[in-house]
Amino acid sequence: MPTPREQQAENIIDLLENLIWPPEIEQDIWYCIQHDDTDGSDTGILKVRFAGKGDAFLSTDTHQGLPLRFRTESGGSHCPRIRNALMILALAIELENKPK
């Protein structure tokens, strides 16, 4: 029997293996969020949009040439779900880069 963490990983991989489109997500709309280390500025925006055919577009503005940062909750995150989604994105990238 898998551990809870192993079961979670299996569920995420199952999710990644199928085309999804949550009903809350509309096509051709930019979904935007500002990262955690803003220092009072309005830069550091992560943006994602899905076209009518389902293609995904990802964009960021520049944050003084620095990477955008989404902290863990214990690190003072304002966006813990974004951080988790980025972890899933990293897993998806890792899976795509493995030889088939």
C-alpha cells in the first residue's frame, strides 16, 4: 500500500497524463498574480492564458532582472497554491524530459 506522499504523487501524475480544463478557467483571459517579494512595487507578475484550442501561454514581466519568488507558507507566502502549482509544473517538466 502506498504511503500518503506516494499516493499524492500518483494522483498528480494521473492528473498530468490527461488533458484538463477546469470549468472555472475561461479561454483567452490572462490570469495574473504578483509574486511574494514585491517590496512595494507593482512588478513581478506571473501570467498564464489558455487559447480556445487549449494551448497554454506563460509570461512574466521583469522584476529588475530577478526571478519571481513564491514562498512556502512558513516562509511568509501570500500565494501557497501558486507555489504548489509550480512544484507540479516542475514535475511535469521532469517527466517530459525523461526519455520515452
